[in-house]
Amino acid sequence: MSKNVLHVENLTMQFGGVVAVDNLTMDVNEGEIVALIGPNGAGKTTAFNAITGVYEPTNGQVSFAGEKIIENHPQGKMKKLYAGANADMYRHILVKTPDELTKLGMARTFQNIRLFKSMTVFDNVLTAKHLRRTSNIFTATLKLNRKEEAKMRRETEELLKLVDLYDVKDEIATGLPYGKQRKLEIARALATDPKLLLLDEPAAGMNPQETEELTKFIHYIREKFNLTILLIEHHMNLVMDISDRIYVIDFGKEIAEGVPAEIQSNQKVIDAYLGVSEDE
Amino acid sequence: MWNQNKRTICNLLLVAALILTLVLIELLAPSTSMWFSVLRKVCTFALAAVSMNLLNGFTGLFSLGQAGFMLLGAYTYAILTIPVDMRSNVFRNYGDSLIRFQMPLVPALLLAGLIAAFFAFLIGLPVLRLKSDYLAIATLGFAEIVRGLVQLQNFGPVTNGPDPINMFTAPKNILVYAAISGISILIIVLIINSTYGRAFKAIRDDEIAAEAMGINLAHHKRLSFIISSFFCGIAGAMMAMCNTSVSSVSFTSAMTYQILLVVVIGGIGSISGSIIAAFIFYASSEWWLKFLDLETYTDAGAKIPLLGPGFRMVVFSILIMIIVLFFRQGIMGTREISVYDGILRIKNLFMKKSVKGGVKDE
């Protein structure tokens, strides 16, 4: 049994009266590629945002590598409004901002690419090295951190060579073709030295050939960087190819969990995607 | 790498040439020359514009508190450098000054920056949670509050209430101004080129992505705000030196807009642009376009139409409109000046001309 990396427990995210994620429980173990799938509007990205600290979940708990990182329970106005389960299970409130989580070793990419627009490819990746700095503003200004700066640059170069972006390193990031921008976003996330990589629809907007390349690329970085990967995806080919396990959610609720073959034949999943006819 | 070195050498030569020009002006220009007062002002506002650019152009925080921080710097500097025996004279309406010592120029300048930075830290705590326009309004409000507060009678023994402060140390030599401004701008450039500068730019480009990459937003925004205000305070002290008298009425929001204008004309996100724009703006408004304000008569005694008090501002506004309409990026955009690249470009231009109708691949 490999070590648990991410443990999500009874996670509920409610906006006003809408329960976007309802009592989601999931586990990601070391070295696994786990996919989170579901029809449009099922709450996948919301779950992602709650795990990465963008949203404060309404109820539930998240642990990362055995350490509790997020815990919350309904408070204030939400106490009356709360429509999820396990309202009394959690007593503590623990909130972490996305940058703290990234420092712990959780890096993510975005559904719609968010690169640093004005910067070159090289600077984009170099900027992500900022969080592991030991210099402060004075030593950095007076260039007393020359060694560290050189190390950051060297590591960035190495990383860009590994992901095959070195030849475009001086181009402005947003000038790259779409597939390469995706790749760069993943490379930038890798620059933060993550243990767990969260990919939000990495193949969105890609043609079949690009998708295939991406599949290879994800396998490649997992081996190279000893990563554990959690991804959200719509391309079923990619998902079935790549994942060790799959969680399916619909209307915020988990409806199935298992290896790709099980999911493909699961009636509930088929119903969720294709719809159930009214007369049955 | 070699190209990078060439670039650095060329830019150092440019700086050396600038310093040489300043020394020559200081030594050779007649003492009545407009160069002196204009260059003093240019140095002051170049620093103010660059410090505003650090915040607005490089960190993406739209703040309009510059006048407030400059006021704090100017007052701190002025109060601390009045000679002891002059104090009772300056503060005659309030008996005597509470502060009974005189500081040398450099420590007073530093303290001017530190006081501004300290206030930036305090108001940054609540205000930096706000974004874009809201931040602008809050900082603008802060500047106006500070201006109102120093005029209070209760603070009289320290700030001289609404009366102006004068008699403090005010060097006349333009090289002093150039040195203060130059060193400060150099430090800002070093910050922007450091790993912190990259973090600032990341926040400007995409806050959410920056946070996801492990950049602590609150910390870095506060840092940028404090650094910018520190140099604003120093610019304020320089303004006090320029005018040889400090009065809270001169630190209006109109001054902030003027600095903002310089930043926009120069290019938001360009240090050299801010400096060039500061020169063009203040040289033309204080000197080259000054004749527009004077009623002028031809030799025959006929009055030249339109010239008269206030006309300068009309022409100036039109020029600014032209800049905003046709040079939306400002003079420099987000680029920095580079002599080497300029030479290359001119070279390319000639090369292209010599090969008539040749291939145009670059």
C-alpha cells in the first residue's frame, strides 16, 4: 500500500442555497494519476478550488501528505442555510491561502491558461522559483544572493530543456502556440517542486494529436519528477489512457469510483453523461 | 552573454554622458539660466514618477497617494534641517518648535523616506485589501487627510500649522539633486531586476496565477507599497529643497495627477520612460512653453492673439490629448532605453537601404 498524498473528507462547498460540491470524499496515493470527471457543471473545478485554497469549503477536511491543511464547518449565516451532510462533524477552522499550499508541495494549472502575459517563457518559469528563496528584499536588491539567483536560473534552464521548451525560452509567453502554452503552464507548476500536481482540464481545446502528445507528456513528467497527479478532464480518451483511478461526480455528488474499465461499464456514469429517458 | 555585456557597457556610457552633461551645465551655464530650476524639478519628479511606476506599473496597484507621502517626506525633511537658532523665528506663531536639533542632509532625507514608509505600512494594512479603482480612491483620501491634518493648529509646534516652513537646508547645486535621484532610481531598478521584481510583475500580470505559484500576495503588495512610499518621501524632501519652502497647500491631488501623467506619457512599466517624460513634461511646462503665458507684442505693437495667462495649460492639455490618443503606450511602452539596440536598429536601417529591394527577413 503506497502512501496517501491527498485525502479529502466530506468536502462540501455551498454558495448561498446552491450545493456545488456535496460531501465529496476521495483519496490520492503516492505515484497515482487520479482523474476527477463529470458532466458540465458537476462541480469539478469547484472541488479543485476548494482543495487548492482558492475557496474556503463550507464543511469538511483536506489533508496533504498526512498533514491536515484545510478544515471548516458551517458558520454564521451558513449555519441555517447549510444543506449538506455532516454539519456537526468538524469543530476546527483551518484555512490556508493558495501560496501556502503551493509551498507545501501542491501545484496547479488552470482551466483557462493563466500565464504571466508580459514575461518571456524563461521568466515565467523563473518567477515560480521565487517561493523557495532564502534571500530577503535587501540581499536580493544588493545582489548578495548571487549564488541563489544563479541556481534558480540554472534549474530553470534544466527544467525548460526537460520539457522541450528551451528553444523558445526568450519568446513572450502568450505568443506561443496553444499546446506549448499549456506545456509551459505545467512547466511553471513543476518549477515550484511539487509532490502533487493538480491539472485542471489540461487538454481543453486541443486536437487529437495534441492530446496524444499531452498524454505522453504527463506520463513522462510523472516518471521524471516522481509526481502524483490529480486531474480534471473531459477528453475521455485521455482520461481512460492515463488514469489509475477515476472519480465521477454529478451535481456535486460522487456517483462512482474505480479503475477505468469499471467506470466505462458503470450504468450510473453512463446515465449521468447520456441522460436517462423519462418513460423508464 | 556577450551581447548582454555590450548592452550594459553602452548603457553605462549613456549614464556617464548624462552625468558629464550635468557637470558641464553646473559649471558653465550662466547663473540665471533656466536649466538650474528646471533640472532640479526634473530630478525630483523623475524620482516621484519612477516610484509611482514601481507601484502602478510594475505591481499593478493603482494608488493615488503620492502627494500624501511626498508631503510627509517634505515636512519631515524640512522640520529636521532648520538651523537651531532659526527655529523660534520660523515657528513664531506657536512659541517655538518642539524639535530642538538640526540634522545633516543625508540622515534627514533617509528619515523623510522612513516616515513615509511607516505611514505606508500603517495605511497599507486596511487599504491593500482593495483592488483597482477602490484602492485609488482610498489612497487619494489618505493623501487629502494627511494634508488636512498637518494644517491643524494642535500640531503647530511640530508642523507650523498652515504656515509655510522655510529656512531649512536647501542645496542649490543640481548635482546634489541628480545624485539623490540617481541613487534612488538605481535602487528601484535593482529591486525590479531582482527575484522580488519578478514577483511584483507576476502579481501585475495575473494575481490568481501568482498566488498559485506560491507568491504571498499580501506580503508582496505591502512590500511594493512601502518601497514606493519610501522613495516618494525622498522625492517630497527633494521638492522641499527645490522650493526652499514647504506648505501643505502645494501637495494637492493635482500634483499626484501630474506625476501620473508623467508615468503615462513615459510608458507604464518603463523606468527610462518615466525619466524622459519627467524631463519633457517639466522642461516644457516650466520653460519651453512658458512664453505662451506672457502677453506678447510684435515689433509693430500689435498683440499676438491667444497668448496670455492660462494659454500654456490649454496648449499643454492638447499635447497630452495627442499623446493619449496616438501614443497610447507612452514614449517607451514597457521597454527600457538601450543604446546598443538603438545602434543595431539604425545599422539595420542602413543595411536595408543599401540592399535595394533585398530580402526583408529579420
